[in-house]
Amino acid sequence: MNRHSSPPLSSLSEIQRIVDWSIRTRRSVRAFSDQPVSREDVESILDTARFSASGMNIQPWRVHVVTADAKANLSAAIAKVDDDPALSAELEEPYQYYPREWVTPYIERRRKVGWDLYGLLGITKGDKPRMHVQHGRNYQFFDAPVGLFFTLERSMEVGSFIDYGMFLQSVMIAARGRGLHTCVQAAFLKYHRIISAELAIPDDQMLMCGMSLGYADERCIENTLATERELVESFTTFHDKNKETDV
Ligand SMILES: Cc1cc2nc3c(=O)[nH]c(=O)nc-3n(C[C@H](O)[C@H](O)[C@H](O)COP(=O)(O)O)c2cc1C
């Protein structure tokens, strides 16, 4: 398939259905089955994602793939620190992902998704030990057979964060096309030094996020989480009148 090739299906509506399906069925899976994912699949996902757009075609992404012992060792190294409140409290993230001050409507959305997930799992407000265990599932890659880490050269500017978002979405959509699921994870940011040390990532590379990749274990209740979205009219303004003549 080259970049100027015609659509692989004769009907455009069929293509729309498939593309929309891939985007709409992408969701964050937080329980994976032990069904293996082949290296060929991972390579083929990245081989498609590399066609993502980036300003001036700079393609700022770098990917580290962890499986088997490398993944288990990393999980263990992170869990050791994560389970020690004194050690984990001292850690700083490589960049500020979330707002320092949460305002409406974002704070409500954040709370809703958190409580919806904990609600499904029967974790009640104030049950810090169970919250910690559930949060710690991040570092086990939710049992996914493949973990991915994405880094960016530190000299890059904020524009590369836009490029990165495109690349991450492409990875997730290409995964859907292969029947696979993902969960992007900012939870790894706090442990960027451990990850860099374990994977020998050079100092000039900054961790952007991690990602779990595998087949969903649909028997698990956490995978029934249905997150809400705002309607198009709530975030879109169509401008079609001349400002001066607009009343
Ligand atoms: C950059 C990024 C970081 C995220 N970090 C985490 C994370 O650390 N752990 C987690 O369980 N989900 C994480 N998520 C998943 C979001 O919670 C999820 O995308 C959101 O609630 C919408 O749900 P959906 O992905 O199922 O559509 C992250 C998503 C993004 C885009």
C-alpha cells in the first residue's frame, strides 16, 4: 500500500464505517488477557503509525517496546518504589501533564471518570488501600503482554506535543484495526527515571507517556467502563456570517 493508493474497498461508505468504528471503539482497556501479541503485530502497528502528521515532518517520536522479562523487571522496579509512600512522594514528573489548578468543567469530568471506574470495581471513597492497588495496576500494564514507552528529545518545543498526540492516536487506531486494545498511561511519568535507567534511555530523551497493548479481557468489569463525551455543538462554533453584518 503506498500513500497515493486508492481505497482498498470499493464503497466509500464501507470505508467510513470501518474508520469510524476504529475511532469509536478505541477505549482505555484496563484488563488484558494473556493472549500474546506478536512482534510482527507491534511492528506493523508502528509501521502504520509512522505516517502520522508532524509539523515540518520532524517525526519527533521514539518508541521503546517492553515484553517478557524486560517488562516484568520494569514492573517490579516501579512497584517497589510505588509501594513505598516515602520514596514515591519525592518523585517529580518530567513535564506537567495535568493542570495545576482544576476548573469547571474539567474537574467534574475528571472526578466522574475516576468514580465511575472505582464504582465498577466496588472501591468506595476513602478506601485508599484499594485505590492504591488499582492505581498500581498501571505499572503491571494491566497484565497486557506489551508495554510501550514514548519519548521526545528535550530540545523540542510544545508543538511536538501536538505531533505526539497524533502519533499516539495512530498507534491506538492501528491497534484497533488488528483487534487489539490499548491504554495510554501518564501514570508512568512519575517513574520516568526508573524507566530511563532500566531501558537505557539517554538523558536527552524525555518520557511522554507509556501505553499498554494487548487483547482485552472482556470478562473483567473494569472494561465495561463507558466514558461520556460532549456533543459536537458543545465544543464547536460554526462561523459563516460576516462579523460586521451579524446581529
Ligand atoms: C495522555 C493520556 C494519559 C492517560 N493516562 C492514563 C493512566 O495513567 N492510567 C489510566 O488508567 N488511564 C489513563 N488514560 C486514559 C484516560 O483516562 C481515558 O482516555 C479517558 O478517561 C477517556 O476514556 P477512553 O479512553 O476509554 O475513551 C490516559 C489517557 C491519555 C490520553
